[in-house]
Amino acid sequence: MLDQDSLRRYEAQCTQDSPPQCRINCPFSLDCRAFLTNMACGKLAAARAILERHLPLPHIMALICDHPCEQACLRRDFGGAIALHHLEFSCLAQTTSAERLLPIPPKRHKMAVVGAGLAALTAAWDLSRKSYPVTLFVDGEISELLLCQFPNLEEARAWLEEDLKVLLRKVCVEQKTVTREALVTLAQDFAGVFLDASTHPALAPAEAAVDASTWHWQDGICVAGWRSLSPTGHTYSLPSRQAGQGREAALTMERVAGKLSLTAERKKRYGNLHTDCTQVERVQRLEPQTTQWGCALYSQEEARQEASRCLQCQCLICVENCPYLQKYKGYPKVYARQIHNNATIVKGLHTANALINGCALCDQCSRLCPEHFSMAELCLAAREEMVARGQMPPSAHEFALEDMEQAQSPGAFLTWPKPKPGASPPHWLFFPGCQLSASRGEQVLALFAWLEQKLSGSDQAGLALCLACCGQPAHWAGQRKLFEEQLARLRDVWQEYGKPTILTACASCLAALREGLPDLPVRSVWELVDSLELSDLPKEARFPLPKTFSVHDPCAARDDKGWQKAIRSLAQKLGYTLIEPKCTAETTSCCGYGGLVWCAQPETANSLVADRIAQLPGDVLASCVMCRDRFVAQDKACWHILDLLLPHLAVAGTQRGPGLAQRRYQRSQLKARILGQTIRPEGEEVALASDLAETLEEQHILLSDIITALEQIEAKTLWCLNKTNNHRVGAWRPRKVTFWVEYSKTEHGFLVHDAWCHRMLVPGAGGEDAETVIAREQSSSS
Amino acid sequence: MGMLPEYRPDQGEWLCGRCKIPLEQGKVPVFYLNSAFDVILPRCPQCGFTLVPKSLAQGKMLEVESLLEEK
Ligand SMILES: [Zn+2]
């Protein structure tokens, strides 16, 4: 399951934590994003603190750094790189240091630094700040030595002196001409030695002779800071390179002194932070009005303006497109850790349960993510683990699983016509799926009849029908075993019919069958219809249909090019125009039905559907009836592809789909109709008070629950009487839920005023004798 | 032990359907997911019929159920 290794793999896939390009390219790992955030809102002191935390000799670096950060800036192509260099300079010019270094007791290892180039001074700066006693061996004035390489510092001598003053507070300076022999002696007397190649070129080896990841030369001596050579053979000093080498060498010296590996875990590895720049608008880099010491000096307002051009590079591409991922304020890397922790909690709250059960398992994230991070995979594995450990909250999916059970029950399950021994087996098995059968029975039958007639006489003749559930709800609930049982039953049906090709009309069924029964031939019914001649389809529409639709692909068909193509082709052949939304086909968004979120977290499901609706202008064309019904439930006009194919049986795009109870009834109704039977509509003798039906639906209380409860309550006198209004209130507990019904008796039956339910077991409520319940529960818990 | 939580009917005057006597507030143990607590609810002193008012089922009881489901 989600062990440490797989957690690491998941974490590595999400690059949101990776540093942006500017920071990666800064030898001092300056947090440019945070620096610019502060600059953009005028928090100069906070911005300065970031510079002082990361940069050695901050004034000098701000003046002379060759800013490799700007070369890497993603803003470069959209108006020019952020002027980080100028901004750093302007920040320091307009603030004074408030840095307070905490006194740290001096470390035991003494360090020697030879030379006064930028590399040496950086090494001395870094080591002294970590409280190593540092002796700096120089042959002359430090500032003069530095000016030899960086003459433009002359103008800004005040800043140069300021950094040196800070440095020399902690570093001893010794005037000495260091020879090769002296260097050997230093290596014996000090725990680490640094030699600056720019001020001691004669002593230093060639750059190529030294390991560039550590700058360790030999015997505890590090060398770095070589001057660079231009293509024309001219030598020059590159500040970021020299100072960066000094910082790396200082780290090596610490490791040499501590007798640690020079290379192990030296650099944290990151994936490349992906940043989507497709929506970035061009904003020109701001040129400042004033300069100082040859450097551009932004006014505070100018600085604010320039800094706010920063793209604040981050990925979040999955989060931006998914209200569920937004809900918990994090991103997949954080969520993977939370889900991992959830599974390892023994005592305490499993607070990630909601995170795990709130995912629609639609997998849009993995298609948007450049590294293909899949929250669906993670959450499904976590659900299966919770089920295996008995930690899945009963309230999460039980209701959806009961619905599945009903679709598989003898009252709704049907194979028709029955396979006849000896007769030639049908070529096709039409599997409309339990939801389409529950809401579009009439259209299912009409499509079946049309297909049967269309195929007759061809070499693909023979069509049978199977009304059943594919088991996807069990899969989504993490009930792997139950899912496999459903699939096994379908395999039996398929074999009984002589292995026909299965035609599904529901994308979730198609996905479930492809995953669970990969050896069975399965395709969408839409592809078959699209391959047939359509001219004899009924033309007369029940009422006028729109001519243009936004097309919405079901998330379960995001990888199904055949499905997507067939829907578009059919709509076009029938004379309709389709508009493609931003997230479409492979990256389509979920309507909130996926992953049983509608059951476990209706409010998350609602934010998913609301978000999707906002992306779809005008009337929508759906090819999954659950998408269709969920859109319409939110007052978004939506039509099903069947409404286009069979316009004489169309359901208006504004007409709400059937409720949960009605779906169950209509499933049984469809079966009865095919078999030429009639079933009595349920609950003719039960009337609901006005507006009650919707409230019951929200609480997942079905009319059938109420009818059964009323029968039992009346038969066993499981009620009490409210004398003030003569209402009876009774309870029945058919399974792990107690249903309460408040009703009065009428001439024809019952009028239900209200109903509620709870999972908690309350002795004396629900049918069983109170004392019996108490005795049993207390003995089982002790 | 502190005072037990007590819940009264949302409104009205109540008689047990079976015993035809008024319900009285009484202590009942309730159970969920390996946890048990005592609460005071309207119940029939004779047969033990216990009423769970709607406000309790949709309020505190739902809250406690969710909490126990996270444990
Ligand atoms: Zn009684």
C-alpha cells in the first residue's frame, strides 16, 4: 500500500515544492519569489532580511552580481526578465540592516582562508557566521585586492567597507605571503584550508584538476574562485561564479573538519517546477529614472511596480482546475503525505478521511500534470486500504452500494431474450447501465429496437439486452472484492450468450468493464450507431432542440477517443454544432458523480458540478446520463445524446432527472415492461407532505424505506403518539440505519409529515426489544 | 461523571402507542462503532420504547457519528 517508498515516489511526482528557475540558478539559492513578494507590497525591511539571510557580502553582491537569476526568469519572454539585480540594489539602498545574529558558541575547528577574492571572502563570511574561528591570510589591503578585480566598486566604497566591517568583526586577518610550503603547514595547523585561485594563481592548480562539486584539492585544502576566460582569451572575474564556488568550498571545509563524506546528500534534488505560461500577458520591464554608482535605483513605487511583474512561478495546474483539490488548501504533494499519515494513525482522528473520500477519482489531475500525478490512484488505494482495515466510515458509501444492490436484485436485473441452447448466439450484448435504465427506459428500448432491426440480416445480427450494474460503485467505494463479484456475474452472462461484443451506453460501465474484464470485447454503443446509416431515425422532435451545444465528455471516457469521436460525429451528422470547452476530451472535468462523491460528500460534488457548468456556455450535450441529470439539477440546460438520436422521445433539457427513489422504481419498471408484466407503483397508499420529497432525497431516505418502515411500525406498534397534534412517530431499523416517520392515518392510508434517520443504535427505537439490545451490545463491547 | 446530556421532544405531549402511558425522560445507553454513551431521552417506563427527536438525530447525533467515524 502507501508505504514510505511509494509515498516518496508520489511526492517526487508533484513539483509544486521545487524552487523556481531564478532560485535554482542563483548560487546562493536566494528566495527570489519571496523577496519579490515583499518588494511588490512595499515591505522593504522583510525583503532586505531575505537578502541578508542568503547572500554573502550582500552589499557587494547587490552591486556587482552578474545575476544569472535573470537569465533564467520565465518573465524574460513576456516583457523582459524581472530586474532582480536592480531591485536588490534598490532594496539595500533604501533600508538599513536590522540583522541580529544570535550568539553561537565558537566551534572547535579552526579554519584558514587564503586570499581576498570573492571566493575567499565568501568562504570566510559563511564559515564565520557558523561560528568557526576563521583566520584570513592576505598579502595587502583587502579592499584594494578586491578592487583590482572589481574596479567599479571604487565608486561604492562605502558599501564595500560596510560589508568588510561586518566580516572583520568575526574574522582575524593576518598579513602573510603564503607560499607552497606555508600552505602545507596551514593544512596541518587548521581543520580546513581555503585558497583563492584569483588572488593566488601561481599556487592554485588548474580549475580542471579540482572536483567541481566540492572544490576539494588535496589534504583538506579547497581551491576555488578562478577567473574566467572569454572566447577571445581575455580573463575576467565573474562574481556569481566565484562567490558561489566559495560557498560550496566552505561546505566542503566543514565536512573535512567533521570527517564527513564530502559528497553525500549535498544537494537536494528537485523535479523541475512546471509553470504554465500560456496565459501570461506581456508587461514591459520598468526602467528606473535614477541611477547610483552605475546601478539602477528604483524609487519605492517603481520597485513595487517592477516586482509585481514577477509571475510567482508555481505549478498548481491540477489544483487550479479542480475544486476538490482547492478545498483542502494544499496540493498533491501535501495530500500524499496527509493520506500516508492517515493510514499510519493508530490512535487519534483520521482527519484525511474526508480528503480520501472527496476525490471524484476522475483523474483529470494526472492528465493535466506534466508528471502525471494521480490523486485518483492515491485515493482509491487509500479507500481500499481503509475498507481492508475496517476503517471506512459506514456513512460514506453505504447508500450508493445499496443502490447497486437494488440494480442487481431480481426485481431489476434482466437478461433478454434468454439465451437459447442451439440457436445462433447474438453478435452483441447491449448493456445500457443501471443509471440510464433508471432514467431513460423508453429511449433504451427504442434504441434497442432500432439497432436490432438495423443489424438484422447483416453479418453482425443478433442483439441481446442485459440490465444490470457494472460494479463501478463498489470499485469506487474501495470494495475490491464486491467489485470482482459483480464482474464475475457479468462474465457468466457473457459466456451464457456465447461471448458477444458488449455495447455500453455509460462511460463508467465501459471503464469498469475494461479494467475488470480486460479480455472481454467491449465498446460504446455510440460507436456502433455512428457506423450505421442514420437516415431512418425518427426526425419529428417532441419539442424543438437547440442547434448548438457545448459538448461535455464524461470523465470516465477521457481516454476513450472512440467514444469522444462518435459523439461528435453523430451530433454533426444530425445537423448540430458543438462548442469545445477549455477542459475537454482527455482533460474533461467531472460532474461530481464520479468516485461516489455525490454520496460521501454532496457539498464537494456540488462544487464540482458548479465549476464545470461555469465552463460550458449555452445548452450542454452530455453522453452520460448522470452528468446530464446533475447539470440539470443545478438549472443548467443539458441534453443527452439519446435526445438527438431519438428526438421523438427527447427529454427537455430543463427537465430534472428522476430522484433516487424514482430511479429504483423505474429500473424495476423497465424490466417489467420488457417482460410484458405490470408492477404496481409503490406507495400508492402513502402520501408525502408537500416539499418533503426533496428533503428526504438529501438525507438519502427513500420512499421504499418509508413504506417498509410504516408497515413494520403499524404491524408491531413501534410508535408513540403526540397528543397535541395526533401525529404518530415511529421507528424501524431494517439495517444499520434507524428510520423515523412522523405520520397520521388517513382514509386511504398514511400522510407522512416528516422523516429522519440516524446510524447510532438507540435501544427501544427500531423494533427490537430495548433490554435485548442493551444486553447484546454491552456484552459484545466488553 | 458530569451531568448526562438530556434531550427532550421537539414539541408536544407523548404517549407510548403500545402501553398508552406518557413517555418519561430516562437514561438510555446508545451505541456506535464500538463506542457507547449514556443519554437521557423520552422513553416509555414500561416497554422501553425510546423517542429520538428529529433535532437530535440531525444535530448532535450526526455530529457524534461523524466524529466516531474519524476515530
Ligand atoms: Zn410502552
